[in-house]
Amino acid sequence: MQSASDQPEHDYPDHWEADVVLRDGGTARIRPITADDADRLVSFYEQVSDESKYYRFFAPYPRLSAKDVHRFTHHDFVDRVGLAATVGGEFIATVRYDRINDRGLPASAPADEAEVAFLVQDAHQGRGVASALLEHIAAVARERDIRRFAAEVLPANTKMIKVFTDAGYTQKRSFEDGSVRLHLDLEPTDRSLAVQRAREQRAEARSVQRLLTPRSVAVVGAGRAPGGVGRTVLRNLLGAGFTGRVYAVNAALGEAGGTAGAVELDGVPAYPSVAAIGEPVDLAIVAVPAERVPEVVADCGEHGVQGLVVLSAGYAESGAAGRERQRQLVRQARSYGMRIIGPNAFGIINTAAEVSLNASLAPQMPAAGRIGLFTQSGAIGIALLAGLHRRGAGLSSFISAGNRADVSGNDFLQHWYDDPGTDVVLLYLESIGNPRKFTRLARRTAAVKPVVVVKGARHSGSAPPGHRVPVTRVPHATVSALLRQAGVIRVDTVTELVDAGLLLAAQPLPAGPRVAILGNSESLGLLTYDACLTEGLRPLRPLDLTTAAEPADFRDALAAALADETSDAVVVNAIPWVGENGATEFGDGEVLAASLREAVASAPAPTKPVVVVHVEMGGLAEALAAATSTRPTPPERGTAGAGATRPPAPPAPASAGPGAAPAPAAGPAANHPTGHDAPTGSGVPTGPGVPTGPGAPAAPAAPASSTTPVSPGAIPAYPAAERAVRALAEAVRYGQWRRQAAEPGRVPEYEDIDEAGAAALIERVLGGEDAEPQGVTLDTAQAGELLARYGIAVLPTLPAPTSDAAVSAAARLGYPVALKTTAPHLRHRPDLGGVRLDLASEEQLRAAYAELTEVLGKPEELQPVVQAMVPRGVDTVVRSAIDPAVGAVLSFGLSGAASELLGDTAHRLVPATDRDVAELVRSLRTAPLLFGWRGSAPVDTPALEEVLLRVSRLVDDHPEVVAVSLEPVVVAPRGLSVLGATVRLAPPPPRTDLGPRSLPSYRTA
């Protein structure tokens, strides 16, 4: 971008370019200002009010001189830097810094202070542009070794003062010569990071809200003939009763001539372009071939469209050319301040009655409910919609994001975090683009509402086509463990996702693992009992009501179980009872369902979850779920668009009964031009209504401005005991996590830690002449010294290249000693015979040395060493490593081939708290060996936990420590001994979560 006639001292820093989400949900691009921007700067300045100019220059300044323009567009990108926020390629705000010395005069390094100044176009003030620019210019300044900003602001310029004071940086403020003088320390603080993340949450949540709550929608690519993707979405929009304005856009209408809007498609006015509509359009649904999408995006961007749902295929899922097309799509949309769902998306749904938006290929609107659902697959989205409908669960919103090139699951977590209409979040993910951010957002969201995740493509070894994700070295099992640490309910199948979501949306969280079991089948009760034990629950003895039990008996038994303080949850088992005349006494299950709901309603407070396991109980599941009221029919609007009459919604297809296949979509879905899974056979009929009959209360009409929530009387039902108990166990574990999260652990402070000494050692090693750019593994002495700075003592190891050297080493250490090999192929493999213990004399040592070298190889191959013997205990392994995707991870396991073979290793994110490490130690399947298994002496777990905390502190304090391995760590009944240590240092990987707010980059280079 730099002019060839006036090159700066440094190359153009393209890594400073970033897309950001602003306070109102729109986007802007931040980039360095160059000499090519002279005309843009002049045009921008002409649109700034005289008042804003006065605030910037402290005097009337109607126009920029040629000298001003040159100064503000020519930078060296070190001592003088300017950044601009742009929308549609035009400046909306600028910021610049100039390095100064202690007298306030222009300077160069090593001066570490700079003067900073902003100017925001009046039309864009209040959008958070200045706050975003401050984050980015501060990051640039830190990169250029500037540690402080100075700013001079007029007292009347309260907005600018607030930008500085609210940023969270350490600052000083004074009043000099009629102006406010501010000094900001640019080192990030806990408060500045909290401010940044709070702003990120509000902005990204607002950007999603704009997509879900449009006032007007244009379907671009709606064909004149029935059928096709665009026409299908248009019909679905109308059928759902969308409360805003709807327009159809078809470029072929312009070729045919005629008056714009005179043609109607499905009763709404149709236009040849978005520009021809002549009224604001908030959301555009794009269903045109990929090669035509750029002109559609330009048309939308130039006429104020806020967001796009791109159904078109032919992008990153189709190969290298498609990936480039996808990058260009994202860059083009963001340049206009728009966000994208897709491409290759299935669409979005918002069931709120005041919106009633079905901008998707799902032919029927789901019932309103309290579940937010995000998927990356249209086919899985169809299955989930159908499965949730069959089980009587309603949705607050649904998103199937396709390639998720822009808007992702992270954005919707930001939205659902404080969305009052969503109580449970369900996510089907095939890839996680930013795992570190996802874990952070999931932890925060899980603290207030359940987040359930099923991950596809777990074993393929690569991301699905079209998904851009960072490379990670962490195994899938490790990622799952870290997600669970963040409070995420991690399930393996789509069925389990629905099972867990159904329970969590309708029932309270259990207070503990104690489960009461009752029912009219002794065998089903035993199966439930066994399933509880398998899932780690504590079942009570099943209560067999016998096959003679009637609905009233179920009601009384359930009421008693709910009142019993010895249980935390109740599982009800039910099978049909055949009377003497051969008739099924429970009919189709409605009578039993009414009795169970009556028992739940009679409980003093809904403190225990209730689940039902049924076998061939016709209608029971539907009747139990019938407490989910149907979404009220939206009021029919008389107009659509420019005075057109909206046709009534198409009638819902009749259900064929429980378990019937959903009704197929109308239209030629089999010829789906965008490459989606065809929606044929994937329809989601409308939800069941409130039961009627004797004694059934009339359902009050819900106000049109609110979503009808799931009634507390809804009881989830499952066709198998294992599924019900598995869902219940997930709720139990999540409830326990929530209680613990309310009182988080702490990171202990150890007075003997020498952080400065460790930093000096690291700097000395990495700054040495022999240091490699990719890092260096410390030798034994250096590793021991670094660990000692953090209070971790490594047992001395002396080399023994000959038997005489071994004897000399033993004399220094004192008998008894251990002789072991350290060759890579034998290291930490006692099962291969490379270790001899308890050598109490020179004679034994020489004999062991001769035996080792005779059996395993020459001394130079074996690399023998001698160590003093330590008290017997349990051999364990403590490790930490930094992964580019998830950050620093602390790992723990027992030493030995069996543990490695079984993958019995536990993981926690760094920094770990005292509670984290206590759980880490106890989460192993082999953990009983540490606590006195089969009469052995329990080991010193507090000492073990302290070592884990010290390693965590070391890695967290010094990101240059990219890997630590302590093996083995022998934990005795009193104390422990670290027998071996490996430490690797490297320049720290970039921490994207600590930098300024930005959206994922899609550079073409």
C-alpha cells in the first residue's frame, strides 16, 4: 500500500491490520495510514464537525494544509505511527502517536514515551471506535518499545477523557495550562484485560443480535419459478410469520424491464437489486451462484445492509480456489461493516414472537423454547431440529453456520451468555477455530447456564473441508478434558446432545449424585441401578411398585421421593401393564403423564430433576413433553414490503404419530444448487400443544411480544435406562462444577520462588550465541538451577561412563545407590531392564554395571548414571507444555507402560489453582494407588500437589518455558523426590488472547 515515491524507514507492517467488531455490532477495519491515503484523509477531515476539529487541535482548524496532510500520512512505523479505522474503504477515525523524550520533544528509541491523539468522525462517535483504536495503537507502541502514552485533552472533551480513563490502564492525571494531561502506562493490567473482554462480549453479542432480530430481510436469488433455494427460504420466511418487512431480489427482473417492485413473488415485492428497494434492509439472505456473490455483497454493502446469510456453496469446502474465494468474501463484507453467517450455511432461526424469523432451509418453524442451538453442519442441524421436536423441546434460536468463515460458535456464546431467552446452549462443532477463546467464553457462559458440546471429526486428523483452524499438538482426549475443566458438558453423539439438552432445559440441577429409582418393573429398575453405578452416581435401592401399580401409585411414590432428603434426583421406570382382560391399563400414557406432572407440581419447590424411562408406553413421552406450550400463532400482518399482502402461512403437515418421519420439504430440494444436504425428509412439524381433556387447564394466550417458555411441568422421557442415566450424570457433574465455580480455588504464593533469578537465567540462555531460534533444551545443570528457583529440587545425577566412575559417584552420593541407563531408547523404561536399585556396596555396583553393559550394550550407548536411593513410593510424571491452540497445559499421570497404554493422564489449563491440582491428582483411573489401595500406605499427596502448583507457576510466569517434564517423581508416604527433569526454552508463542480485540484474519498472502 505504500507509495513508491516516499518509502518509510521500515516495511509496511501488514500484521497491524485487523477487523474489529464495534459497540453497535458493525465491523470496521483498522490499518496503518500510508502516503497513499492523502485523499482519504482530506475527505475524512471535511466530514468532521468544527467542534471535533477544535477538540483535536485546541483551535479553529477548518482544513488541513498540504504540510499537515504529508505529516499525517508519512510515518516510519516506529517513532511515528498512524492508524485508521475504515468502513467501505473510507476513514471513519484516526489515531497517531509520536515518540517524545522527557521534555516532550520528538525523539527516537530508547525514549519510551509517545504522545497520542485521536479524531473520530461525528457520525461514528459512540460506536466504540476510539476504544478499539486505543487498544490497537497501544499494542503497536508496546511492539516498538514504547511503555507510556501522554495525551492532552480539553476539559470539555469529556468523551475523549472517558476513552482514556475507562481503558483500565494504570494512569496519572493532572491539569496544566487549561487542559487535562493524561499519562497511561501501557502494560496490560487485570482491569484493562477485563475491560477489553467486556467490550468484546458486548460488541460480538450485539453483532449476533443484529443478525437474529432484523426489521427487514431481502432474499437475494429468489427465482421467479417455484422451487430453488432462494424461493424456498422466501417461503419459509413467510410461513414462519416474520414480523418485519420481506423483499425478494432477482437480477433477472432488471433485464425484463418494468417498474421495480411491480412484480411479486409469493406475495412480496420483487426487485432487481437491493439498491432498487429504496428502503432500509437489515439482513440479506444470499442464494446465488458463488461467482455472483461479490456483486451481491457490494450491492448490500453500499446500501446499508447490516449482515449476510450466505447459503451459496463453492467456497473453502471445494478446494484452493474456493478458499481464496472465501477469504475475499469475508474481506469484502467486513470492508462494508457487515458480518457473515456461512458461506455454505443452512440458515438461522429466531423463535421469539416479536421476530419469528426462519431464514433457513428448514421448512417448518420450531416451537419456541429455551434452548439455543448452533451447528456447523446442515445435515446435523436437520437431525437435531427433528430430534428436539419429537421430544417436545423448543428453541430460542438456531444457527447452522456452514464454513463459519466469519461468525462462529464463539460469537453465539457471547450472545447467549446474557440472552434472557436462552437457558441451555447446545453446540455441534466439527472444528474449533480459536480453542483458547472458546474455552474462556465457555467457562464464563457455563457459570450461568449449561453449555453442551458434541464434536465431530474427532479422529480424522484434520479439520473438515472449509474450516480454518490452528494446528494443535494436543490429542482430542486432552481437549475434551480441558473443556470439561471449563464447565462444558462434553458428549459423544448427537443423540446424547439432545438427551442432555432436554433434561437441562426442563429440570433443575441435582444437588448431588444420590438417585432414587422407582417403577413398575423390577428388571428395568436393576438396569437403571447398574447404569447409575457405571456413571459414578450413587443409586438408592430401587422401589418396585409391581406391575399392579396404577398411575396414582406412581404419583404417590414420586411425591414421596421428591420429599425424601436422602436423594438428589429421581428416575421413574414405566412399562405397560396388561390387565386380566388383555387391555393396556395405562392407555396411551397420558393418564400416567398427568399423574407424574401432578406429583412434580405438588412438590414444595422444584429442587430435584425427574426423568422417566419408558418401554413401549405409547404416547407417554409426548404427553410428558406436552407441558411445552406451542408457540402462539403470530398475528397476520396485512402488508409485506411496499404494500403487498402477505399470504397465510402454509399449513403444517399432519404428524403420523410418535416416531414418524418428519414431513418432507416442499419444492425441488433434491436439486439443491448450493451443495447443501437436501432438506427433503427433514421437515420439523410444529410442536405439540397443551393437553386437553377433563381437568386440563386452558392455556392462556401468550402475549405477542414474548416467547412462550417451556413449562416447569415438562418431564424428559427416554426409551432406555442408559440414556436417561447418562444425561442425569452429566447434569450431576455440571451441577458440581457450578457449585465449585462459585468458590474458585486460588493460586498460592510461595515466598521461596525467585522469579527474577529465573528470568535472568532464561534470558541468558536464550540470548546466548548458541541459542537456536526454535528453542533449546537445557542441560541437566541448567534445568536443575531453573527448577530450584521455583522450589523444585531435582535429585543429583552423576555420569558413570566407566565402572570406576560409577564407584566414584557412589562414594560422593553415599550408598545405597541406583544405576540406570539414560539412552533415549531406554530412558524411563524400567520394564526393559535398564535400572538397578538398592546397590549397597561397591561390589554390587560393579556387578550391576557389568551386567548392564553385557546385556544392553556398551557404556557409550547406554549413558549410565548413578543416583542416591530415595524412599520407596509411587512413581508419577508431571509435565507441562504450551500448545499453540489451547495455551499452557499441566499434565499428570502415573509412570509406567500401563498408564501410557491406557492413556491415563489428566490435564488442566495453566495457571492451575489449588482446587485444580487436587482434582487433577484424583481424576486418574489409577489414582487409588496414591491413596492406600489394597492396604498400601497412602502417599504424600499434599507434597505432590505443591510440585504441580510450582510447575504451573513457572510456566505461567515465564512463557519462554515451553515444555517441562519431571519423570519420575517418586511420591513417598512422607515427601517426594524428583529423579529426572527436562526443560525446554523457546521464544514465547504469540498470545492472541492478550492482544487487542480483532476478528480472525483472512489475508490472501
